[in-house]
Amino acid sequence: MSATGYVAVAAQVAVVAGGAPLLTGWMRQVRARLEGRAGAGVVQPWRDARKLLRKEPVSPTGTGPAFRLAPLLLVAGTAVVAALVPLAATRTPVSGSADLILVVALLALGTVALALAGLDTGTAFGGMGASREMTIAALVEPTILLAVFAVSIPAGSTNLPAIVAGTIDHPARTASPAELLAVAALVVAVLAETGRIPVDNPATHLELTMVHEAMVLEYAGPDLALVELGSQMRLAVLLGLVATLAAPWGVATGGSPALLALALALLVAKVAVLGTALAAAEVFRAKVRLFKVPELLAGSFVLALLAVVGSYFLTGEAGR
Amino acid sequence: MNAVGPALAAVGGLAVAGALAGGLAPARVRPLAAGLCTAGLGAAGVVAGAAALGGARYGVWLPGLLPLAGVRLAVDPLSGLFMAVTGAVTVAVAVYGVGYASPGGGMHGGRGPGDEDAAGSAGGRHAGSDAHEPRDALAAGGGDHGVRSRGAQAVGPVFAGAMVLVPAAGSVSTFLLLWELMALASLLLVLAEHRERPTVRSAGLWYAVMTHLGLVLLLVGLALFAARAGGESFAALRAGAGGMPAGVRGTVFVMTALAFTSKAGLAPLHAWLPRAHPEAPSHVSALMSAAMVNLGVYGLLRVGFDLLGGGPAWWWLLLMGAGALSAVYGILQAAMASDLKRLLAYSTSENLGLVVLGTGAAGLFRAAGDRPLAALALAAALLHVVNHAAFKALLFCAAGSVLRATGLRDLDRLGGLRARMPVTAGLFALGALGAVALPPGNGFVSEWLLLQALVHGLAVPGAAAAVVLPVAVAVIALSAGLAAAVFVKALGVGFFARPRSAGAGRAVESPPAMLAGMALLAACCAALALVPGALGPALTRAVRAAGVGTEKPLADGELGVHLAHTSAALHPLWVALALVAGTAAVAGLARLPARRRARRRDARLWDCGGGAPTARMAYTATSFAEPLQRVFDDVLAPEQDVDVTPVRESAYLVERVRFQRLVPDRIEHRLYRPLLAAVSGLADRARGLGGGSVHLYLGYGLFGLVAVLAALVVGW
Amino acid sequence: MGGLLRKIRGTGRVAEAAPPRPEADPLPAARELGGSVQVRCVDAGSCNGCEIEIGNAFGPVYDAERYGVRLVASPRHADVALVTGPVTRNMAEPLRRTVAAMPQPAIVVAVGDCALDCGEFAGGYGVEGSVVDMVSVDVSVPGCPPEPAAIVTALRTLTGR
């Protein structure tokens, strides 16, 4: 299993890193078509990244190591998450460490790094973006950890491969009310974490409404390419996580290479479906005001709390 | 023969020697002599603690040392853990303190650490007011008062020695004696800079009153316990606790828990902490925040688990409630604070809240009969005590360096220190990484363990668990999320970007002794973050000594953390290596597409085409916290005041707008103010009793005597 | 939501069929971009006629985005500065700074007659000069205002698509 395990980890990272820009391109394309446009094509984010990587790097006056390191750390942290989450295979060399809480914390590390970079520029927009991003990140945390709590109850562990393998063995779990509530709460948290509508508008040009974009206004060239790649990978990996938790079928629990290939293909299909749904939903929704976001997150927090309590009374009592 | 006895003797001896050195040595060598003694006693404390953690038990009765009860010492692994932590913090802070008290300071013109204006520390924060410069206070360089004074230098070693020895106490009288010695010594140290700032005196008063109310509670509680148990040594208490009625046990627990949680800085008894910690000299703040508050937790564990032998679920639910309240309230107040040291003090309230939350969970699991899980929860709480001590001492020391170099602790006026004090900024960043509970920091490991204990706790029978545990998880998550915002603010606003005042612009790096002390703490943080598994056996012994569980909570012989009875595991070293390797790989791969090696160009900040952005346009700590303040408006209830002055000619033309916002400590407002008003009203009325007539007073004496005699005749 | 869905189905595709790729040789600097152009608009003092046409060029009918062009919020993100209007005194320095803030290779496109020779506003007391006088212009789009198709064509010579 070990050889396939290593291949599986490498394949997960490669698929997330290579596929994330395509996912963004695909979502923009879906949106464009629904808006009656032709769209720039699915590979456009890769063209953007290639161009940005070739451009000249710029260090604005007064910025320091935090500004330079943040994009690298953002991408590296997300890549580590992509290696840990059992997107394609549950039995990998890292499956012992693939803890859901660790995954959440590693993603938060990227947010913190970027917020510090925003403050490091010392511009009004950088600070504004950092302040808003950290506010949202702080409020998302309870929801996301409670949802984690809820999905980990049936498996009795926060170890992701154990959760996924358990769900594959007991398919009825995915249809349990607690699991559905938890996934719903997780989806809202994912929208907030990745800065999608209705929490943030990734396509905005208006500085005063920006959250994520305001932090990165000073980045240019290769640094900007990494920041964009990092956000795209984050979206891909979180959608992959939701897909893997809600519909784990196809994730390879054995060691056969053919199963792994099938699992990767299914992963791409599942994430593409989720991406399509998300892009389509964004056409129908507008960004909410910044101070309405806590209400949204409070709603999702209640869902997660119901999921945990429900899970206790449904599976916990029944299992005893 | 084990090493605990000689090491404890060394602690006592060095404390006395340090006090003498601090009191008698000439001013030039005073900080060095006292600092060396303090560092030595800290090292002895580490030796004693490590020996005790290794399994050595030690007990001694010295009847000649004190009249009546004598001094009784008893050391087990639980005491060992707290002694080792206190000792380690003491060593590093003593080294730091030598530099902190050295003359000069980073500022021109011999400004001392005391020189910072009171506006930023007056309990609230101000927004939008003009950025006035710190006034040139009298330099603390004279050596007659402040941290370099004879008194402060003599009391420092006593404080450290008392803290190291408190966990070694083996009887009620010895414990109370050392406890009070520690409290009095810390009070004197808090007051060290009372001539520089009037706020110090008010902080000292609050601290003195609250710590002594705590002492009274502790005294009554433990005296009741000792009277019922028929002996005052801990062994006698332990033996007698089983036979006591539930009501007495509950009373003892509640009274001591109130005192101990107040010492630990838990809401709602925290009011002294955000006053005293910021106003104390910074190395004293570090000792108080990283070592002294832990002893409150030690007291809870010693009395609650060991001496009383555990109790019913409601004890522990009470503790969990207090822990959850202070975790969220502490970090919310920290998020609003723009005074760096006040922010760190409230963060202490938060972290100790998490520790007590874990302790409460351990008691709850123990009461429900799940010993392995209780052991896990307690191990998590103890590990968090260790982690918090490491990073909080580092953070307070770094804040002290900033204060010494700039004369400022108001984040709104700091900034740009990354370029001027790069080592301090890097060390602060390391401490902040520990405090935000994100990998690869050390705080993450213990919070992860705590979450694991709570997540697995749902298997515990009882509907209370099903409601309390999810809420506890949410509380930890919210406090972790807010802590991230808090320390992004502290680091990003305080150290990054450009200086927002002349004081921050003139900062220079701290002297080597201070950097060395901080580097020691940073090394501790790094070791705890990367190989927490090394502490596994020690934690197991401490948990066993507390009488919570006999099973190992953590598997032995691992670098990472592996829960002994579930599949959960965390390997921080590998995570850190993966992050470093990933960062290097991304940096390498990102260079590949470039056709030629493009040089990194320095460019002016994007200013939207207008003039270069000034430091006043940068986000301040106040503006950074504004969205959070609005979200938690109902909880924080800020007081806002807009004052518009029109010009003389017309009411419609505005000459000046003054805006002021204060975020008061709401618990203090709602709980303490009415209480203080009532006490003060009662005192006013009581004044009428003292008319000045001797006959009246003789009459009072007669009536008092008759009342006592009557009570004796009727009652007994 | 149902109404919007019906509207989407009823409207279908609005974007007109793409005209053939422009013949003109792409600039050497544009060849580096490889089919991706990020644009920062600078209104240096225009009457906003050109802005309306630029808005149309990026609207669904002309859909400039399909050729790999995207509007961005910061010159640091941009490859192209799309400048309109005669340059007023207050906008001369901001214009220069915007161009200087862009990472190399950077391209300046002057849109509209005013940008080329101050048009109607030539000699006005608030006008400093044309865009050509302030910064080095790589591509010009004449017209008062230029048609969206002309703007799209100019941008297509940069993306090469």
C-alpha cells in the first residue's frame, strides 16, 4: 500500500494545485453563460497565473518579510491540507495525521499570514481588509469546529480518513438529519472562508466593499499569482472536503492504482458539480452587508449546534 | 536520596540571598546580583520540579522553623509540574530583568520604562483624538524608585522564591503563609513605579483588596476543611475528606474555588488583573501572568481533586461556566484593548479560562466515571498551563522591551518596530504564534488536546454532557478565532507598517540580557510546539498525582501527541517540516516560468495617485477592532461621545468634531460598582457610631463583652 | 428566483459572435502576456463618454472578457492602463504614479480623442495636456467617443486572441 499511498498523496496535491485554477475558470464560465456572456474559457486563470509569474516582482516601500512570506505560506499551507485530506484515498502515509481540526487550523494560518501582510503595507486598504477578514475568520471558527464535531461523532474521532472510511462502510449516515445539518453548516462556513457571495464578492472593484481583495491590493507579479493560486486552491480543497464528507463514494479505501485513478476522476466530477452549483447560486444572490454576515454565520452556527445535539440523541443514544 | 530536598533548600537560600543582595548591594551591581540569585533560585526550582516529575516524592516537617504549626513540605509530581514551570519562567525573566533594570534604556535622554502617558492606559481607549506625544516624565534612572530601587530589587527574589515554594507546601498553614508572602511581594512589585503614574496606585489598591478578599475566603475555607478533617497537614485533609458531609465539602470547594479562580484571573473575579498586570514593571508582569496565575489552577487541582478527592458534577459545571465566561469575555476585551499590556493581561484571563474549562471537563468526566477521558482533559489543561506560561512570559517581556524602547504601550501610536527592533519583533511574532493556537505554534497542541477531550466526551452518559460539551467546543473555537484577530492586531499594528508617533520612530533594539531572556523563552516555545510528546510521561505522572486517572492519557515515546485510547494523533514536527518544505518548494516553483531573472523592484506604496500615505492613514488598533466591536455591540456596550463645536458665526459651520469611545469592562460596571457603592454607603452610616466620646466606646466594649458571654452561655 | 431563472432561459446568449481576430501585429510587450490582460482604468478628466463605451465593451454584448481581458482594482495587478480624457491639472501626477505603480511590462492605452489631443477641451484652463504628453502611450483608440468595438479590437491586439 505504501507506494500507492505516496502516489495518492502526490496526486491529491497535484490535482488540487493544477485543478484549482481550472475550477475557478469553470465557475467563471458557468456564471458568464448564465449572464448571457461567452466567457473567457476554463483555462483563463492559468493564463493569468503564467503571465503574472513572468512579470516583475514589486516590493512596496516599508514592507518586510511578512509581506514576502505570506503568499508562499498561503500556498504551502493549502498544499499541506490537500495532502492531508483524504480526497482520493483513505490509506496514505499521512492518514494518521489527517486530523480535521488540524486541517481547519492550517487553513486559518493562511488567513492570518495574509492579514498580517495586509497590515504590513501600512495602507488604509490593507488594514481595512485585514480587519474585516479577521473579523469574519473569528466568527466562522465556532461554526466550522462545531460542524467538525458533528461529523466526527459517528466515527468517534476527528481523524478524517476514519470519518470517511466509516461513512463508506455505513452509507446510511450521509442521509441522517445530523449529517445533513452539519454539511449545511459547513457549506456556509466554506462560503465565508473562501470569500464567496454572499459574504464577499471576489470580482469587486470597489475598495470600500472589499474584504479579501483589499488585503492584496499591493501584490504584483509572482506574489499576486501565488495569492490568487492560494485562494483558488483553498476553494478547491474546501469544496473537495465538503464533497468527501457529504458523498464519500469512490474514495479509494484499498491500495489499487485503478481505484485511485477512479477516485481522482470522481473527485474532479464531484467538485465540478459543487462548483457549478455554487456559481449558479451566486448569479441569484448579492453580497450582503458586512454587518449582516454575523447573522448569516449565527444561523449556520445554530445548524451546527442542532447537528451535534441531534447526532447525540440519534446516534449516541441509539448506539449505546 | 532525591534531589528535591537540596533543591528546595537552595530555592529558599537564594531567595534570602537575593533579597539581601537587592537590598544591600551598591546600585551599580544591584540588578545583576539580585538577578543572578533569582535566576539561580529559578534553576533550583526547575531541578526540584523535574526531579518530582521524574517520580521522586519528598516530604519534610520542620517544626522549628515556625512557631505553632511548623513548616511542612510535601512534593509530588503535580507540585513538580508547577514548580518546574514557575522555575523556568523565573530563570528567563530574571535574565531579562537584569537588562530591563540596567540604566539607560533605548531612548535618548535617559528615558526609563515608566515614561508613557496615562491616556492609553486609563482603562479604555480613545479614537480619533489628536496623536499627542508622550510627555517627558521624570526618568526612572535615579535609582531611588522604580524597578532599580532597593525595595523592588529586594522583593523580586522573595516573590519568585515564594511562587516556586507554594506548590511544595504540605499543610494548610505553610500553604497560606507562602501564598500570602507571594501576594504581598507581588503587590509591592506592582507598586514599584507608583511615582511615575497615578494609575499604578489605583491598580495596586484593586489588587490589594481583591487578593486579600481571596485570602480571607481561602483562610475560612481551608480552616473549615482542617477543622472537620481533624488535622491541617495535606495528608490529614486527604484522609479526612472522605468522611465529611457533602454540604461541607461543597462549601469548602466553592470558597476555595472562588479564591483560586480570582488568583487565576477568571471572570467575574478578574477585575484586578487587567489593572495590575499592565501597571507592573514588565518583567514582573511576565512573572505574574505566566507563573503566579498558574498557582490558582494548582490550588484548584490540589484542593478539588487531590484533597477533597473529586466531587459531584455541579462543582465542575460551575468551573466550566467560569472558564467559558472568562475565555470569551477575556478575549473580547483583549480584542478591544489598544494598550499592549492590557491586551496581554486580558489574554491571560482567556487562556486561564480555557485551562479551567479543561479542569472542569476533567472533573465532569471523573464524576461520570470515565477516568481515562478525565485524565486526557486534565493533561490538556496542564499542557496549556505550560504552553501559556512559555508564550505569555515571552509576550510580556517583548512588550516590556517595546515600552522601554519607546515609552509607549498604546498600539495606536506604535508601529514600524519590525525595522527598528527586528529581534524583539521576531520574538514577539513567535510568542504570538503560540498564542493564536494555530500550527505550528505551541498553543495549538494543547487546544487540540482539549478539543479532543471534549469531542470524545460525548460518549459520557448524561444529557448535561450533550449540551455542555458542544457549547464548550464552540467557546474554545470562538476564543481561538478571536485570539487570531487579537494577535494579528498586536503584531500587525504594533510592530509592522510605519511608526505612528515620534516615540516609536526613535526605538532601538534592547540590550543583550533582555534578548537572551526572551530567547530562552522562545526556545521553550519552539520545543513545546515541535516535540510536545516529550512531556507525555511528566503529564501522566502529574495527572496521576492529582488522583484523576491512573491510565496514560498520552502514548509514551512519541515526539508528537498520540492519544492512548483513540486513533487521534498530532505530529507537530512533521506539520512544521511540511510547511517549511512546502514554502521552499513553492518559492522555487514560482521562479520557473520567468524567462529571465527579474529583479525585485522597490516601488512606492500605491497611494491611489494622491500623496504618499502618511502613518496617520494606516489602520490603528482601534480601527482594526471596530468591526468586531460592532458585532459584539450588545455584549461590550461601548460608550460613545461625539462633541461638535460650531464656529461662532453660524451653528451650521463646524469648527471641530471630537469623538471619543470607551469600551468599559462591563462586568466591573454591573457587578463591582453597585457593590462598592453599597459598601461605601454602609461605611458612611457606620461613621455615625463613632461620635468621639470615650464613654460611648466603653459602652460598646461592655455590650460586646456581654454579647459574647451570653452567646457562650446559650450556645455551648 | 423563478422569475430570474425564466429570464435567463428566455434571454439566452446576449454576446454577439466574435469578429475575426485583428490583423495588426501585437506589441512586443504584449507578446509576453500570453492571452491574459488585466486592465486598470484611469479617468484623467474625461466627460465620461469614453467610460460609458468602456462599460459597454465589458458588458454582455461585446464581452471583452472572452478575449482574456479583465478589469482590476489596483495598478499593481494591471498590465494595461486604459486612460481616458484630457489630463487635468489634478490628475497629471496621479496618472504618472499609476503608470509607475504597474509592474513591468506595462502598456498604456489612450482611449478617445481627448486622450490623444485634448479634443474639445484643448486649451481649457484646467487642462494640463493630452495623455500622450504625460506618459508614453503604446496603443491609441481614436473617436469621440470610440465605439465599444474599437476598444475591444485594441484590447484584442494586446491579448492576441
